[in-house]
Amino acid sequence: MHPSRIVLLVLLFRLNSSVWRYGNQAVEGDGETDHGHRLTARHMTDHMQTGGDQDNLNQRMAILMQFFDANVDEMVQVYDEREGFVSPSGWTRSPGLESQVTIEILEDVEHRVFGLVPEEEYNGQQRRMLVSFKREGINWFITHCGPFGRRKLNRFDEAINVPIRQMRVELENALNDASPLVHDQLRRGGADHQGVRGFNQAIAQINRLPGIQQIAAQAAPQPAPPPPYQVVFNLPPPRRLLLGLRRFDVQAICQQITEAGNALRPPPPPPPAQQRRWGEPDANEPDPLLVHLRGEGRGQQRGPGLRKRRSTDPTKTLSAMVQLTDADPESDFKITKIEFKERYGDEEETHVVDLVRKVLIEDPSDSGSKLTAEFEEANRVVTYKIVLRPSGN
């Protein structure tokens, strides 16, 4: 079959597969869109005033099906997101189990759809038109096309105003955080400071936002700080304002204001010197000491104290733990000296390790072992090793 005949058959099939009916001032039926979606109407009020003209009804419903195809991806996104989400074009979802996705039709944006409803349908009221669709599983329904009452419009406007309000608050917070710093810099005679320039450049960008009530820059010193900035938009309806604002990067403007304020912010004072409690290690001092004590015979031994050969393992480790219970929270403790005794026969010598001066104080007796000490840094642990070797053998 010739390709042109195939295309003609497809078009005829789609026309024949769309069955729209008018009755009792409502539209019913279903039709297949160009993208293969099935769209159904159930008792949809005929604000289009087709008057039972079948050709007129089919033509108008074809425009709605094309509009559906152009927006179905955003409608799916709105259904998949949390309640309160507003799509880039301004689709929003009503709460509840019977939720629908709705958008306001703007004459200068969707002029073909806006023209579906004649002016007399608005009864002398402001011409504001909403279109709503509903998804049930894989099926889509068109539920409204035309004007709505004031209550429905208010709910729609409130939903659209949420992201607008968020942008407004972000701009106000950024301006009012940096404004006192700009004021102080100007009073010091620093109008050419990069922070002042950046702040005023950001204000120039804000004043280009759609519907913005112009705000003043800070270019000269003033005796008093300026009043808090207020960002006001005068561009109804809300969807028109939202579309206009989303052509600008409001977050980038806020970031520029913040960076300007940071450039003017004085550096923070240095942190106060940390008060080290007595007995605690000082970070500026070496770590606690590892002390090696090595003993060698002093020479001739006397009387009954003649020392015998020690074990073949010359290393002896002595350890002790001191636990203090102190009821005074203002007191601290610190180990400053360690004393140990050396015994051989009936003789006894006392030696002291001074941890503050890092010296070994030996017993003045000339008997016993001759001790030498090595102090090494360790990781917050103090270890003492004593190595004694007897004289003679």
C-alpha cells in the first residue's frame, strides 16, 4: 500500500476513535490524542458553549487534547511529587484522594486554549480560566475547562504563591543580613569597597525582576541604618509572576548579596587561649616521657651487701596505679616525681625520677648500681624501665 494511504487511514482512525457528545450543557465522551493517550470527559460543564454543534465540539476538544499532550509530562511530575509541588509551568495539585492537576490559562501564553471560552461565559467577572485533568491509573480525564468560583481561584493562587513567597523571603533575608555591613562601610568612607559594589549590583538585578517594586541601593553614608528591606511584587495573577521570576536565577542573586556581606564582615576575633588545667598535658610541650634507666656496678661491694648475679633476663618492669578520689572540683593532680628503691642483701638505696626537670636523682651511696636515664617522647603514656647489671661477673 502507498505510504500516503497509510497516513490517511491513521488520521481517519484517530478521528473516528474520538467520540465527543454534548448533552444537558455538559461534554462527555473520549478521544485519542496525537501521542496515543486516551482522554475522557464525564459530565464536564460546557463553558465552551458549543451549543450542540458537533464539528465545533470536535475542533475545540482537539485543541484541548493537543494541550494535554504538550503538558502531560509536567502533570505526571506533579502527581509524583509531594503535595504543594508547583511545576515549572505552574501546574499544581489539589489535596485529597480525588486530587486533580490544575493550571491557569494565560491569554498571552496559551492563546488557543484561552480562546475556547467566550467572553460572555465570565458574566462580567475577571477573565481567569482554569483547566484541570485527573489521573486514575493509566487513564486520564479532563474535568474542567473554563472559569471557576472565587474560592477555587483563591486555593489555586495560594498554591502558586508558595514558591513566590519563598523567593521573596530569601531575597529579604539576604538583603537585611548584608545591609548593616554596607551602612557601616559607607560611614567609614569606603564606598568603593568591593562588598558595597557587589551589594548594589545585586540590587540592580533585583530591580529587573518582573513586577518588582523598586528598592533603593546604598551609595552614600547615612546617619542611621536603612529600614529593613521589603520585596514586593505587583504582577497578578500569581502564575504570570511565577513564570516571570523563574526566568531569573533568584538563588544566584541571593548568593551575590551574601558574598558581598561576607566581604564587608570584620574578621572574627582570635579564639581565647585555652586555659590548661594544672596537671593536664600542654599541647605546646613534648609528649610525656619514656624513661629508660640503665644500671651498672659502681665498683667494690661492701660486707653482707655483696650483690649476687641477677637473672639472665636483665629487664625488670615495675608498675603501679594511683587512683585519687577528690570531692573538690577546683583541685587537680599531677605526677611530678617517682621514687623507687633498690635492695641488695641488707642494703637499700633510693632513687628519684624528676618528671618536671627531666632528671634522675640517684642515691648518694657509692654501692649498688650506677644508673643512667634516657628520656624519650611517648604517646601520652609514661613508661619507666630499669636495667641493672651487677658489678664483677
